[in-house]
Amino acid sequence: MSRSPWPPRVALILALTLSGCVIAPLGPGGYGHDDGPVVEAAPPPPRWDPPPPSPGPAYAWIGGYWSWQLGRHVWIGGRWALPPAPGRVWVPGQWSRVPRGWRWRDGYWSRR
């Protein structure tokens, strides 16, 4: 009686494929609140990112921003998000000039 080699192979392929995946909830701000790496290239000017209609009155618009990915600036479009608690407002992230270039500081939810 021979066994099929497929189930163990499928399980191995699935395990190897998913081993790099991490599913984690976003921080309380929906984005982390960390300083990014220092990069030499200044970010381009912000894009006009008009919000689509709000999904509801409690939602806040989180505008788009320039992210640093794979050695270049990439535009990340805005989105609607629910504040993590009543009375919270979104403080947008920003690029700041630092001695060796530019550094991104993530946006976060703040108490009013």
C-alpha cells in the first residue's frame, strides 16, 4: 500500500510560504508611531489626495504620504479610519530634515 506524496509536500510548501507572514494588528493609531530610517533624498511635494465620501460620521480622514520603500519614495494613498477611542484626533506623519538627510515620523492618534 503506497501513500501519496502530495499531502506532505503541500503541507511543506504551505508552511514555507506562510513562515514569512506575520499577521498583527496595527497599533492604536492604525499606523505605527516610529521614526523611519534617515534617507538622503528629500520627499516630493505632497500629492492632492481628495478623500472619497466618508463611510460614516465617526470616521477620520488619514491623508496620503510619501513612504520610503526599496530605495525610493512611494506614495501611500489616504484612507478613512475609525479613531481608537472617542475624542481622538489624527496627527499626520511628517518628513523632517536631520543632519544626514530626511527622516519620516509616523502619524498617530492623539487626545484632544
